[in-house]
Amino acid sequence: MGFLDKTITRAKATAKSTSSKYNESRDASKITSQIKAEKEKVRECYETIGKEYYRFTYDGDASHKDCFGDLVERINVSRKTIEDLEAQLEEIRAKGQEERESIKADSDAKIEEIEANDAEAKALKEQMKKDKDDIF
């Protein structure tokens, strides 16, 4: 009976751990996509700044200067958003790891309990056999 109980306990723990990892991966994927989108916004702003700077230096026209402040502000907002998203991503990964460690610890505790019960049952069975042998 102990082998079956241990196998069932391990299977349940594996299923819970897999589910936890899937949920973590799903959430991490969403945040990673958001991070990539923000990085793309930053790249586009840098590209626009480069083009405007080139026009400014080539044409000597100072009217291009006005757009720099807006672009720099957008870059700063995107960089802050990226920092926040990366912090969320780290938090999700840490939470997922903690959850899987908890599942493993619970599973190990249940298996130890099953093994202890098996050892107790085996000892009781041997004691009964010994008592039976002593009677005859």
C-alpha cells in the first residue's frame, strides 16, 4: 500500500509543480512581451532623436530642437516602465520558485509519513509473527 501511496503523492506533486511552472511561464511571457514593446518604443525614440539631430546639424535649423525634450521624456517614461516590469517579472519568478519548493516540501513530508507508517506496520507485523512463533 505504501508504494502506491508514495507514487500517487509524487504524481500529485509533479502535477502541481508543472501547473505552477506553466502559470509562471505564462505570466512571465506576458510581462516579457510588454518589456519588448517598451524597449521598441525606446529604440524608436533614439532613432528619431538621431534623425532630428542629423537634420539639426545638417540644416542648421534649430526648429528640430523642440522635439528632443518630448522624445527624451518618452524614453524616460519607457525606461521606468521597463524597470517596473522587470521587477514584476522577478517577483513572479521568485513566487513560482517558492511555490514549487513548498509543493516539494509537502510531498516529501507526506512520503516520509507514508514510509514511517510502513515501517511501523512492518514492525507490528514482525512482532505479531514473533508472538505467534512464541506461542507454538
